[in-house]
Amino acid sequence: MTFGQVLLVAVLAVPALGAVAVAATPRDRAARLVGTVAAALTLLAAVPLVFGGRGWVAWSAGAPAVRPWHQLDLQWVPGLELRLHLGVDGISWPLVVLTALLTLLCCAYTMWRVPDGGSGRALVALLLVVEVGILGTFLALDLVLFFLFFEVVLLPMYAIIAGWGGADRRRAARKFALYTLFGSVLLLVGVYVVVAAAGTADLVTLTGGAGMSRGTQLAAFTLLALAFAVKSPLWPLHSWLPDAHTQAPTVGSVVLAGVLLKMGTYGLIRVAVGVAPEGARWAAPVLGVLAVAAILIGSLVCLAQSDVKRLIAYSSVGHMGFVLLGVATLTATGIQAALIGNVAHGVITGLLFFLAGAVKDRTGTGTLAELSGLRETAPRLAGLLAFAAIASLGLPGLAGFWGEAFAVIAAVQVGGPLWTTLGVLAAVGGALTAAYFLRLLRQVTHNRPSPAVGQVGPGLAGAELTAWVPLVLLALAIGLAPTLVLGVAEAPVDALIGVVKP
């Protein structure tokens, strides 16, 4: 095995073995430490995947559209022709590193604070199982394997919400499970349609259509796009998200918003668009309209929210709308906008949920009407909240700017009355995003301290800074040097567009 193949195996094996080790460790704090070490080793294995195997720089006619930097292709179930085919390229690698980083930060956070509801050992073990499912989804190059990893996430995430969430956690967990199961059924049928028609589940072979008829591609894309729309979630299949975020513990919200939602948008790009390009071209205008509807409706709903976590949750609907708009353009600029928007949203929204959890832990409430004057009692916490909000609203120089700006530019570049209108309306949605985040900051940080905020001290725990500072630095780094994401994704995106365009 090459070094890259060893790393691919390690990225999945380390958190899986770590979850087993955590479950087998009797002492709670020691178990949480074991889980944190496993998450750190996973990140150390994920980062070097960017090195080596990158000799190609541009797509050429006749070459496969998916050319991994490293891949491992082994027989798994020979009788069913199933293969253990893993690989990583510039589209998946940023999401792999983001998943490993956020899981590490969440595990480290539990060393300081474990939410009420259960043992910290069980929570960390479940976080590592979720990590295995998400990483496997990003690394799988076999459609059946992709589906299996996609489903691994469901039960542990349900358990995290139901076990350590808020007062209404069980209803929120059931809603999350039912919506996700609905998407899973659609995904399973879509996978069956593709594999039965093409005779293979290999994503490298399938990308570009693999000779499937137009009717098959239309049916497959419809099923796959709906399945991924539930997970992302994309309007109007988003209603499970606010309840899940509001009731989930802080670390659950961070993983849910930071990387679990990205499984849907990644699947839309890698699987739905890549495997059924004719279906993508046929549905592109509808996807564009739905994307802009998500941006506008999500922003307007945020303006009416009275709870911090629900506001941040609904903001994800709008941000994922920008991602979908970029994908719907089926251009290199649009896909790049979707990819950097994915990463930026994971970094910034993960930070926002960490900070919202800190505010709620200190004040005992997340209701906006009961929060004011935070900058007077906890200026450092208020400053970090302001930074995260401004990054999320798309201030130039911070990570949130590039995805939204490029998505609007991509829509306008496509041209025509429809796409130009969609680009203009998306820009209006960006202005509304600024409005609701500025409303949040005015309510929470300004004016005289409310009774709940008046009891908050100015200090920040070392564990909190350890979890938050890497995300602050990443938001700055991606904002100032977007090539960190766009540079590694350029060639794979060009290759994908080369087979998607007629």
C-alpha cells in the first residue's frame, strides 16, 4: 500500500477504533480524553492527503472526470460486485479536513463541559461514529458504499439530540430521523436506478452519465436531488432543521451545521450532477428558483426569530441557498462558489453555535428579548459573537464573502432574463442576511444589560478559547486567501464541468 492509501484507511479506521476504545474505557473523563486523542490523530491523517498524486493540472477530452489524488480499490463483496473504493480529490479534501477539525474541537470541548442528559463517554463515542459516517461519505467512490456511509450518521445523530438535547429534544430527534429516513428511501431508489441502468456502482465510471439514457438520467437526478435536498436541507424540505438545532446540545449543533449538512450539498455535486448531467441541465432553472426562494425566505424568517439558535439555524437555509444557486448554474465559477461556501459555512456557523451555546450556558436563556448588554458584562464574548456574525453576513475579507459573491456572479454570467433576475434577487437576499445579523448583534450586545446578562462574568475558559480560536483563524485565512479552497478544487471542478456541459 502507498502512503496515501494508508492515510485513507487511517482516516476511517482511527475514529472507528477510537469509538470502540471510548466505549470500553470505564472512567468517564479518561474515555473523553481517549476520544479527543483519536479525533486529533484523524485530523493528522486527513491533512497530509493533499500531498502527492497531484501531477495532473487540467482536464482533457477522454480522461475520467474523477481523478483522485489517492485511492484504494479493493473487492468487498465479490458475489454482489461491491467494492471498497475510497479516494480523495480537491472537491472532497477540504470537507474531510473540516470534518476532522470540528470533531476534534467538539471532543476537546467535552473535556470541559458535558451537557446534561448522559455520560460524556457515550457522547464522545457517538461523535466519533458520526465522524466515520461523514468522512466515509466524502471519501467513497462507490455509489453503494456512499449510500451506506450516508446512513451511518442517522442513528448516532438521533441519539445525540435525543440524549443530550433540550426540553423538547425527543420530538426534534424524531422529526430529524423521519425526514432523514424519507431522504434515505429516495437515495436508495436513486442508487438502484443508476446501478441497474449503468451496470456499475463505480463513481469514477459513472461520472458523465456512463451512457445512460436521457429518461434514466432525469429520473435518477430527480430522486438523488430530492434525497440530498432533505439532508442539506434545501427549501422547502428544511423544516426539521430549526427544531434539531434548537434542541441539540452545543457540540451536536456544531457537527450538524458544520459538516453533516455538507453531506447533502457534496452529494448533489459529486453524485447527482456528476452521474446524471442531462438531468442536472434539465432541472437547473428549477434549482435556481428554489435556491433564491431559500435565500429570501430564510432571511425573512430570520428577521422574525426570537431565539438565537433558531435564528442561526434558519440562516443555514439561506446560506445553503447560495450553495444551491452556485451548483444550479453548472459553471466552474458556480461550483467553486458552492465548494467555498460549504467550507465557509461550516467554519463560521460552527463558531456561531459554539458562541450561542456559551451565551445560553451563562444566561440560562436563548431568547433574544431576555438578552441585551453583553458587551458591558462579557466584552470578549460579545466581540467574538460580533466577529462570527459579521463573517456570516459576508463581509469582504472574511470567509463568508466568497461563496455568496461568486454564486451571484455565476448566475449573472449565465445570462438571460431568468438567471440575471435570480442573481439580483440573491444579492437582495445577501442584504437581508446583513440585516438580521445586525439585528441580532444590536439586541444581544448593545443597550443596558438584562437581568440574565447582568450575572455573566467577563472571563472565558481556556477550553472555550481552544475550541473557538482555530475557527476564528480559519475564517480569516479563507477570507484573505480563498485559494486555500479554490486552488485545490480548480482542476477537479474543471474536469466535472467538462463532462457536465453538452
